[in-house]
Amino acid sequence: MLISSSDLINLPVYTSNGRHLGRIASFDLNIDGQTIENYYVKTGLIKGLWHEQLMINHRQVISISKEKMVVEDMVLKESEAEFKPVRLATPTAK
């Protein structure tokens, strides 16, 4: 089944336990594999004012239909998913 980007944007996202996480705001497309890598989900109002954004990797998606996306219960906030800096070794002079 095909789903268009206009159907995907604003699609409700739920966990497998039925908890509503928010709606898809955007996604990353891997042009090499022509696949979606990550989905970005805007949550509802948090503490009355703020929205949060969740990043959901395509491996966490259980199912997608035109009605909703269902994901594993464990998702990360975008800020938690950032890579930690890696220290590179430098060659020693002989």
C-alpha cells in the first residue's frame, strides 16, 4: 500500500500500549535507499505552553495506516538522541 506525504504529515502516533504521542511533523528520507529513516513527532501541549519533538527511528515503527502510526513504547526526545562527540586518535610522530 502506498501512503502520500500529505497523508503522513499530521498522522496521529500511538505507542503499542495505546498512549497518544502526538502527530508526525516531518521525516528524514534516505535518498540512497529511498526509505524513511526517522520520523519527527510533535507532542501536544506540555505544561500548558510547550510542544516537544520526538524522533522515532523507522525500526521503532510497528505499523502505519492512513489512520495512525503505532510505535514501540520506548521513544527518545530528539535532544536525547544526539550523538556524543568521539575523540579521534592522532598518529604519533616517529
